[in-house]
Amino acid sequence: MSKPRIAIPLPTSTDQPYNQLNWPAYATAIARCGGEPVVVSLDLSPRAIVELANTCQGVLLPGSPADVNPWKYGQQPDEATAPADLPRENVDELLLQDAHNLYKPILGICFGTQMLNVWRSGTLVQDLTILPVNHSAARGVAVAHTAAVAEGSLLASITREVVDEERIPVNSSHHQAVGIAGDGLRVSARCPQDGVVEAIEGGQGEAHDALASRPAHFVLGVQWHPERTFDQSPISAAIFARFVAEAAAWKPRPIHTSVASR
């Protein structure tokens, strides 16, 4: 059986050293779970991106030093908001469209989660620095705080396979977060100290799989960075393993059942 191909955009169009440091961590996690990471350059034409997406069975949207353009969710930029990276946003939107049309598994991480939420007409909180929890702790802090995982959620079905705890330890490297969840998305984890959204999930309102008790379309976004703790955290490894397993099980659906026909 061939390995599922996972499309992973380069994190940024403006900082190649950042890409060289960070993209391999996502790729390594995917490869160690049996997937084939596929780099998506941010200078590709829309047609080339769509053609590349057609060869992949899943989409992973990674973190980035940029912030999502606030105008896309109806807000003026806050002074704390970093410049938008339009090439990265354009690539993410094309990959999200393909994945949603064909129900391909989606995993968003940090900036990728925020892109997913905004693409689904949700909003972001532009600055968390006024809150008591240090959400900008960055990669030097292995455990920044905990996340309370919602009972019965997709995320809970993953985390409970390795730990029987409602609250899980997470790292943190962000200064923005999901505000209002986008269409068809639901909050599945929050920081218990301040209520900041730590995870969102959900397909597009499809019927649930009664046997598996989960959405028919795997869509998960986490605000932390499981790729950085893949070796240290069974939860991080489980998130990637489940995502790759979903991609391996993905099969093209008849076009009349896809979002494109609605």
C-alpha cells in the first residue's frame, strides 16, 4: 500500500531560514507516522498548486511568523499584528478548498489553525499579551500551560488513547488565537486559565459516522506545536498518527457527495 501524500506549504515566503528550521519538523513527524510529506512552494501558480493537491491525500497547514490579514475577518489591524504573508495565505486557501471539496483530512497547527478558522468565516483575537498566561512562551518552553479538551470531541478521541486526562500539557508559541469559531467548526479545547481557544475541529455538518463516533471529514486545528514535541509527548505523536491514518484511509468520493456540488 502506497504512503499517503501530505501537502505541507512552506511556512513563510519572506524568511527562508525560518523555513529551513521549521518545515522539516512537520515533514519528519509525517514520515515517522507512515506518510509522505510533500513540500508546497509559495511561488507556484494556482494551477500548479491545484495539480499538486490532486496528488495528495491530506493537507497539513503549519505555523508561520506572519499573522492572518485582519481585513479577511472584518477587523482593522491591531498594532501588535504582524504583517500578512499573502503568498502563504493564497496557497493555504487553495489547499483548503481542495481538501474541503473532496473531504481530504486537514490538520492545522498554530497559524494554520487560524487560517482554517478565518477561511471558514471565523474571527481571531489579535493580541493575547494582555492575558495572564504567556502564550508566546516559544520553543524553549516544553510545557507552557494545559489545555482542557472537550468531552466527546475528535481531539478527545485522540488524546484519550494515550492519557486518561481532560487537561493535557501543551507548548505555546503564538500571540493570536481563534475568536469566533468559523462555519461548521467547534471549539474542542481551551486554556483553562484564561479561556483562550486551543483547538477547533469539525467537517462541514456532514452526518456523523455512527460506528466511529466522529465526523465523516477529519478536520482538526491545534494552537500549539505537536511537531516540536513528537518524541517527548505521546499526545503529539498520536495527533500525527491519527491524521496520517485518516489520509491513508481517504478515498475519492463521487462528485455528487462533495462540497463542490452543493
